[in-house]
Amino acid sequence: MAEEPLTREQEGEQSVEELKKALAEERTRAEGLMSSLQRWQADYRNLQKRTDQEKKESLAWSNADLIKSLLPVVDDMERALSLLDTHGKDSDWLEGFKIIQRNLQEVLRSHGCKEIECIGQPFDPNLHEAIAHEPGEEGVVISEHRKGYIMKDKVLRASQVIVGNGQSKEGS
């Protein structure tokens, strides 16, 4: 059986069907490419946001190491001033050192660094480093040996503290 030749009309219908099928395939391909492009754009925007956030955090923490290295100097200044104050020395140079000490504290505060309040607070191992137990209310910080500092909600240096052991002071 020989196939009958297609008429022009049948050929036209066949080529229209083929074109419709090809068009549908290309639309599907274009939609896939568009979807892929949109995902890539969203990923790129997220990458930009994350990079910007990391830059901000890096900038915010860029001074943390410098501030940590200054904390022993701040401690020494406070210790020296407390010793001089107890000896009743009142002179212009002593007042000058007090101003320097206040300025150091203000520089720390301006960079988001603040002292950890600890005396009378419950012992928190995230903020405090216990160096001794002494008579006093159990689990409560009774004195501070070295100040601790927080910078933007992150501990730069834990406070060294003495914690109460639950014994009364008379019983020791």
C-alpha cells in the first residue's frame, strides 16, 4: 500500500500542528529559563544583603581587639587612682589622671563597650569567672576582683568575681 500524497491543506495543518508543538516547547523552555533567572537574581540579592551585613558586623567589631588590649591599662589606671585616693592626695596632677580615666571610660562607652554589673547579681558563667567562694548568699556575686566588659552584647572579658557559698559570715 502506497501512502497517498498529502494535500496542501493537510500539509498546512500538519505544519501548523508542528509549529504549535514547537512553540509550546519553546515557551516551556523560556519559562524554565525565566524561572532560573529569577532564582539567580534572588540569590544575588540575598548575597548582596548578606555581604553588606557582614561588612557592617566586621566594621562594628574591628575595634574589639584594640579595646580588649586597652582593658588592662584601664584596670591599672583605676587601681592607681584608688590607691592614691585612699592616701588623701589631692593635687592638680591627680585630678588630671582622674580626667584621663573618665575619658578612657567614655571612649569605651562610645564604642559600645560597657562594664558588666555583677555585685549582688546571681553568678552567670557567661559573664563571670568565679575565682573564689566565700561566706555569703549562695550563688550570688559578693565582690569583684577584676571588671568585665561587654561590647554590643558580646562579652569581651568576663568579670573575675567572688561568689557566696551559702554560709553566713559569722560562721566562718
